[in-house]
Amino acid sequence: MPTPLALSLPAAAAGLAYFNAKTGLWYDRIMLRGTIPAIYRVISRGRNDRCNIFYTLEDAAKNTATSNHPFILFQDKSWTYAEVYEMALRYGNWFKTKFGVKPKDIVAVDLQNSVHFIFISFGLWSIGAKPAYINYNLTDQPLIHCVKTANSVLMLVDPEVAVNIDDNVRESLGGLRIEYLTEEVKAEALAAEPARPSDSLRSGEAAKDIAILIYTSGTTGLPKAAIVSWKKLILAGSFIGGYLGTKQSDVFYTCMPLYHGSATIMGMSHCLESRCTFAIGKKFSTKTFWKEARQHKATMIQYVGETCRYLLAARPQIDPATGENLDKKHNIRVAFGNGLRPDIWERFRERFDIESIAEFYAATEGNLATWNLSRNDFASGAIGRFGILYRQIAKLTSAIVRQDLDTDSPWRDPKTGLCRHVDHGEVGELLMALPADTESDFQGYYNNNEATEKKILRDVFKKGDGYFRTGDLVSLDSEGRMFFHDRIGDTFRWKSENVATTEVSEALGTHPAVQEANVYGVQLPNHDGRAGCAAIMLAEAPDDALLRSLAEHARNKLPKYAVPLFLRIGKGLTAAVTGTNKQQKHGLREQGVNPALVGDDELFWLQDGTYVKFRKSDWERLNAGQVKL
């Protein structure tokens, strides 16, 4: 008997909805919405000798639909695409006439966030030169190393960080010209003729060529200069616009440092490709973040690392006139970034009423990224997400391989010498496939072939293949969700068990008094392996009741071997954070739990079911072999 139409249509719709949810085809459509235009733009611009994104700015500045649209917002001022283009021309001619900067020259840019950072970058690109973005917090040898590595012909310095350029830095940099970007110097540059530099200065630049040098954080050594190509700027910027459905009316707000790839590649390039507005904050502060986001009428915000945790820990901002809680008074529809931890993901979205979280995973020097656009708790905490189509693509472009935790290297079959994929849900190192012509997709590090080669793993699944080593342990479940577990080297062994620092920090983070936790393994005298230590920030001063509560919470949430044996409370945690709010562990590991090395911080250790003060006398007992943990 035929089914009535009134019943068959809803049934068919329900069936399609179920199929769509089960396969993730709707998510594949979102991914394709970003991927196809991005690939087209790279190919098209390469064929037309228009890879340099100066041309992208020029197109926007000349187009009547966008020329008068705001491109940059900073503090209380706004600059249209046409105005930014004119400023770029002025800076470009100033670099050329005053300093003799030539095509392919590299200029070290040691500046804090400002609109001039953008003007200078486009000014250099307009004459075929390249910026090397220097972390303005660097001093002494790391600073010298970064400037020298780039073979810089000039260094621009923000007067606010001039103290970092001491006599030792000047002497070590030899005859390099150092120019302080004072108000007078800015006025001089902007008084230059806004004449358009000839195409010949930019001609012949391929997609794989250098656009910017952006440095690694240097947590385990001196920073390395990662090559950011035109291809990466175009692909990432174009993809994100399609993926997020960015419109010209959108305003993307970031206060992450522009010297970092997140703000420049994922922020500025994304806005340029979408012809929307890029709002910049000078630096991150919980006091100014939401204030500036509201001021600029931002529809998108950017986070990195522990940014969301700091915002969540801050007290609500109250309107002084009305007494209204301003947590949800904004226009934000998307929070976009990387490093949002699972333990606060939903809490952050709910408190600030954020419709979508767009988490991505990438390395500045890497060749691929993963993406997770989440509107509910299904994919909370995931660093990547794949529909049925993209799961097949992911198999060709990436791999998760079994890890040998004793050597911190991918495990290889003794018979074949090749690596092995992990099963669904199993943890392994994430690798990104490289083409046979490695250089076309992975330029690696500038002037550092040794470091570049260390990031490439060869003969992985067959002789002659090559993969980029991310150095990160991840898992992929049967639903297509990818989860981050730990950095290789951060996982440590204690009592013959492997302890993942992220698992412990997330467990501690669910305690109501813990605002942040950085977990690492420390070496102890007369003990094998590494004992767990957590540097934590508390909402209140620790007393006996709180310390016992922390111990009970850890025991309830974690296996016995993973419960931290030590706590460190004080300034050590806040000092071990990069300029992009990412936690660092190297310094904390080196200091360990030696009371003489932790400054004014307080140390506690687990004794009889609670944490008690760990004193110099206890350290001496450990050294004498009188304590067995």
C-alpha cells in the first residue's frame, strides 16, 4: 500500500538528516567551500605573476566596492583599503630611497602591534623585499641570532622595546643599520611619494617563494626562522574565509602579536582575501579584550593557547552606568584560534554566548592544517574534524603512526623498517605527507638545512616517501574527530607508566579553585623516570582544606600513577608563557623541585593524602636517598 506523501516526505527528510549527520557530508561541504576557491586563487595568481599579496591589496584598493571599506582598525582610528594601499606605497618608496632596500632583501621588523606594522609589511612587499618578524620580547643572544639568521639589511625597532637593543646587541650586529620607529620617523616615511613601484621589482615571484620569516618560540633552543610562502598566505587566507563564511561586513579582532603566524596568516591574510575588516589590539589583556571587541563591533575574535582560560578566569565586566553584566553583550559569532582546552571549551562558549568555536591545528613551518568548526558539544575539544569525504583525503595527506615513547620516535617494524598506522582511538604522532618535490610544499627553516631535515621523516610507509613530523601525539576516532594528547617529549614515564601532561592539566583544571595548570615531569635524586609536578594558578590562597581538596580531586580524576606528586604555586607559571599565551615547560622542567631554583614560588608534595610544604630539608633528604616515592 503506497505511503501518503504527508508521511513519506518527513520520513525521507529525517533519513537524509541522519545520513548527513552520520557521514559528516555537511561538514565536507563546509571544507570544500574553503578549499576549492583557495586552490584556484593560488593557481591563478601563479600563472599571472601575482603571488605577492601586494597585488591583492591593490585590487581591493582599486575596486569601487571595497576601496572605501575599512581594512584596519586600531585604537580609535580606521583605515580603508585605499588608505592602507597609499601608506604601503609611501613606506615602500621610503625604504627604497632612504635605505636602498632592494627586491629579496630582508628587513628585521622588531615592532609591537600597530597599524604601522601592516603598512611596513605591505611597503616591503611593494618593492619586492621581505619582512622578518622579530618577537619584540627577545633580548641578547636570541635577538642577535634571529636578526643574523635572516641576513637582515636593516632593522626597525619599536621605541618601546629600545631597551632590548643594548651595547652587546649593537656590537654583535656589527654595521647593521638600526632605525627606531619614532613618531618623527613615521612622519618622514609617510611624507614619501605614494608612487606605485614598478612590477619589475616583484616580477617572477613563485607561490613557494618567501613572503615572511616567522620564528619558532625557541623553547628548547634558539628560535628558528620558518619560511612562510606566498602559497601559504593565499591558501590559508582564502580557505578560512570560505570555511567560516566570512563576509565583507565581518570584523575580525585579534590582540595576538602580529609577529606570530596566527595573527598574520590566519588573521590579516584571511581579512584581506575576504575584503573584511581587521581590528588589532596592541597586546592581550583580560581588561581590554572584550572592551576592544565591543568597540570595534567585532563579529569574530581570535584566541591562542590559554587566552580563553584567562578570559574565563577574569571577573565579569560590569557597565558602570547600568550595572549590566557585559559578558554576553557583543556581536561575536565565531571564536577562532588554536589551543582551546577541552576542560573549558563549553564553559567558555556558554559564559560568553559564542555561537561557534573554530579550532585549528597547524605549525608555522608545516604544510597542512586540521580544522574543527563546532556549534555543539559533539566535537568539543577536537583539533580537527573530517566528514566521510575528507577522511579519504586525510588518508592521502596525513598519517598517525605508532610511537616508541622510549626513543620519542615513530616505531618501525623490525622486519621492514617501515612505520605503522595506529588504530582508531589509538594515540600516535601526526605526520603530514610531503610531495616528491619536497621544496614545493615544505620550505622549512631559512638558513638552517639541518633543522629542516630533522622535521622530515623518510621511508615511512614505502622507500622514498617523506612526511613532515609535527612532534605532536594525537588520536582520530571513528566519528572523524581528531584530539590532541601531548607534545612528544612532554609525556613522561613514572612507575613504568606513561603520563600525558595534557590529561593531568585538564583534570586539575576542572577543580573550581584551579585557574590554570602547567604539568611536567621532573627528575628526582635516586629515582627512575620523572615525577609529576603541576605549576598552578589558584583563585584563592592555598590553605590546608584547599590543598587536601586538590589531592582528593586529582585522585578521583586520574590514575594513581598520574596524580602529581608536587605542586608549584607562585609566579613560575605566569613566567612560563609565550607572547601568544602558550605554555612552556622547558624552564620549569630544568628548575624541577629544587627549592633553590624556584625563586619565591612555594613547593608542596603529596604526603598522607594531601599536599604539604616541600622544604629545603625535604630536598636534602631526597638527595641523601632517605625518601622513596
